[in-house]
Amino acid sequence: MAEEPTYSEKESAQILERAAQLQQSEKELKDTRQMSLGELEHVATEAGLDKALVRRAAAELAARGGAAVGPAAFAGSGLLAVEAVVMGDADEDTYELVLAEARRALGEIGTADIMGRTLTWHSDVNSLEVISRDGVTTIRLTEKTVRIAADTFGPMIGLGALLGSVLIGGLLAAVGLKVAIPFVLPIWVALVVLTAVKLYRSRLAKRREVLEDTVGRLGQAVTGAAHGRGQDEPQ
């Protein structure tokens, strides 16, 4: 049985790059799936590449403005999650700066823990993880969406049901169309729910912008501190 061919790091990178180009040219199916940094590292390892170089490449792409902040998850997962990869190591002093900025921006004290090169912080609704390895720092911020959902759906559906029963039901009864109430009220409720969903999505989008801005400033704190210690910035 013939042995499978092996490839050098340079050849492996060229194969992956060409495969990506071929996939991009295939327009028969639209694939909107996005890969996390961990998935990219796994693919690189399988291809014989150093995963530390993947982190550095991701940070350099972010520094050029190509992917400064990762995508955020929306309703369904119950979380908003934003991730950024920046150049520069973070030490304990840097983590203290990052922690202070996160608490200020999010208005939560929470509890923090620093173990080696990893900072973790949790509050009632937010979680932050900052990992520094090989000259690259990954920042991941998540937020539970349950508060936004409760503040949106609870009042709107409650008020909508009240207005529907009192105003619409009362109006139809007053004009002698009481028989129409069982047909009209479900339509009213559906309109209220659709409006609440639209408002919920709008609030999620605005909150996502806040989280992205926060992660961006945390990244600036890391790169600024690293630059102050004399670490080289990506060219």
C-alpha cells in the first residue's frame, strides 16, 4: 500500500491557501459558517503548522483592520460573545488595567482570578477571559441576554394583552361586534409579539456594539502596555 504524501510547512500553507481560494470560487452553495481561533489552530496542527503562528497571524490581521473583533452570537444561544486577538503579551499589571476597564465599561464589579497568563472575570451577566501566549493575547467577552429579553418581552406582551382586552375587546363589544373578538384578539397578540421580537433584536444589536467597543478598548490596553514595555508591534 502506497504511503500518503507528506508536505513541508510552506507546502501545507500553500495547499490550505489554494483550497480556500477554490472554495471561494464555488458559488453553488453559500456557506456562512465562521471558524473560531481554536478551530483554525486545529486545522493548522493537522496541516503541520505551528498553532502559535496561527494566533500571531490572526493578531496581525486584526492589527491591519481585517478582523479586529470577532462575530457576536445572537438569540438562541442566550449569549452575546465577542472575541479579539491582539499582538503583545499581557502581564499581571496589564491584567489589572484590563480588569479595571472592563468593570468601568460594564458597570459590574464581579469576581476576578489571575492564574499564570490567564485572567478570568465573572459578574451576574458578563464573563471575560483574557489569555496571553507567545506574544499574542486573546480577549473573549460574553454577556447573558436574559436581562434584555425580560426587559423587552415582559412589559410589551403584558401591556399588549391588557390593551387588547380592554380597548379592542371593549370597542368591539361597544359597537355590537362582540362575536369578532375571538378572531381579532389573536391577530393583535401576534402583532405585539412581532413588534417585541423586532425591538429585542434591535436592542441586541446595540448591546453588541457596546461589547465590541469594550473589547476593542481592552485590546488597546494590552497593546499599549506591551508597547510601553518595549515589545515590537506587527509591521
